[in-house]
Amino acid sequence: MLGERVISNEDIRTFQTEGAVVLRGLLSTESLDVLRGLVIVLMALDHTRDFFHYGAFAGWDPLDLSKTSPALFLTRWITHFCAPVFVFLAGTGAYLSAARGKSKRELSWFLFTRGCWLVVLELTWVKCLGWTFAFDFTSFWLIVIWALGVSMIVLAALIHLPLWAIAAFGLILMGGHNSLDRIEPESWGSWGPLWRLLHAGGTFEFPSGVTIGAGYPLVPWIGVMATGYAFGRIVVMEPKRRRRLMLSLGMGACAMFVLLRGTNLYGNTTPWTPKPNLLDTIFSILDCRKYPPSLSYLLMTLGPALLILTALDQGIPRWLKPALVFGRVPLFFYLIHLPLIHGLSVAVHWLRFHDVRWLVGVPGAKPPEQAGYGLLGTYLAWMIVLLILFPVCRWFADLKRRRRDVWLSYL
């Protein structure tokens, strides 16, 4: 799961606790680590864009077809794969942890405590040292680490159910939550903020004046993690059957996306519309709602991810091996990449303007009109970030491999 390489290749012949299945054909953890590493690299690109691209400082959406370019649209769109794969593989990692021999009681406690830890990190480290560079606790945005943490807390209870029930629970949440889109928080009265946290998203304010932004509503993400946990059962199957099922699931998800999104039948709050040219029409189809993640969004991302995992299961190309380093320490990467990207942005903009108040949380400060760079500068900054992080992550991955300290499992 996120931050923990839960099972090693040497564990292939260990005994699975539930179901008494020998793990003879276990999917190589390198395949899972490479997939995780690839989405981590894409995540860093998206966050580099947040702190370096001029469009981010101007406040416009890179998916807005009236303002974006094809290159910028695809730069943003490709990063949609990050959160679903993160959350899905976190669930899979939990299953594999049980398969290695961890009891349900031990796993449940670990998921609960680690989930709480992730929520704390979201509200402190990620907010103050990552996104804002300011220790202001009058507002909070609950985003991906929050969603991971709460989903783990829920999964801590779910793992005591039969596997079929966990799979059904996850699939129902993923597939059915869009039927609730028309329910407005206001219809819940004083409980409206709870509905924002669970499904609707948006901001609300406590009487104390603290503002909460529900960037990642929980219902779909809890379903994604539960489904990922059930997917772990496929991971431990013998290779031929596993690959056949992964291929079928991946192709089925892609086909369902084409059907649902192509017909505007269900699964996304905003229908696509024909545009003056073919490329913009394709972009309109691909522009699926992420906050909260629509069914179309989840099918569009998890389907291809399963196809990629099927290919990786048959052999990892040498040029993808560096992704292993990042994929083995995802939480560590997340916690250090935001301060690094933010700090680099502060440094380069200070050299340009000698004023970075808008980057360090000064209320009311706005960036100059010339702030930011184009895509070329953004990609250059991204490459610099990865080059800096690679040896640091390799060191930490080696540390986790050499030592078994409990605290390391929480990073």
C-alpha cells in the first residue's frame, strides 16, 4: 500500500492466511512498483505545473478548451491517472499484506493507525510545508492524502467481511455514486457539510471561522480502495489466469467508458458536446469530472492502468526500471516533492521579481502578470525535480529494505 512495499519476490511461496492458497504465481511486486512509480512521476508533473506554468498563476483550467492548447490539455489529462491508481493499489497492497501472513486484527490496526496518520499529515505537513509555506490553520483543503487516509480507516473495518462483500461494496460505490449527483448539500440542512465531505465536495465554514474545502469527497474513493483490495485476489493467481483476468477487466472498463461516455447515458455530470474540430471533440469526451471522480473518470483511468499492469506482468523494460525507485517509497516521495517544487518556484520567482508573497501564503498577495513559464520551462523544472529526488528516494528505499523499524512502515 502507499509507502509500504508489503510483499517481496522472496515471499512467492509463503502461505496465504485466508483461503489457504499457496502464492506460487504471485504477480511480481516490481510490476506493481513500476506502475505506482509511473503515476508518481506524472503526479510530480502536475504539481510542477501548479507552481511553474503561467496558466496556473492566471487561475485558468488547463482543460478549458477556450484557453488551453493540445499539449497543455494532455499534460493535465495524463495526470488524471495518479489518484485512482494510488488509491486502488493501496487497497491491493493491503490484501497482499494479509496474504503474506499478517492477521486481520494486525492488518486492521495498521490500516486504522496509518489512515489516521495520513489525515494528520494532510492537515499539517502537506498543507503548511507543501502547498502554502504558511502556518495558517483557518482553512484546510482535504485532498488526496486525506482521501487515502479515511479510505484506509474504512477498509480497516471492511476487511473483516467476506471478500465478495468487499468487492460488491466497492463496485457499488464506484458505479452507483453518480446517481446521487442531484442531491444538494442544502437539502441536508445542518448536515450539509457532511454531504460535501461524502459526495458533493465544495467548501463550508464552521461557526469558529475555520473553512474546509472538500476537494476529494470520500464515497467514490472508499469504493476504489475496497475494489483494489478485492483485486488483490487476482494478483495472487497463477500467471496465465491472472493475466487473462487483468486483460479482460482492463478491456471491459475501457469498453464501458466508451459506451457510457460516448452516449452520455450515465457516469459523468457534464455531457460532452461536438466541437468545430475532431481534436476538440475528443478532448470534450476525455474531460471527465474528477471532483468527485465520476464513474467515467474511474473507467477512463483504471481500465488502461490494468492493461499496463498486464503488460508489465510479462516483463519490465529496462528503460522503466528507474520508476521502481519511486514506486517503492510513494509516501516519502509525496511528502518531499511538494516542498521541493514549491521551494524551487519561490527561488526562481524571487530571482525574477524579488517578491514571492503570493507563493508563501501572504493574504491578498497576487502574482505578477508575467509570473510563471510556458510548458517547456515547466517540463524542464519537472525533470530537475526528478533528478534531485531520485538519489534521495533510492537511499530511503535501501533504508527500508535493510531495516524493519515499525515507523518506516508509516512512510
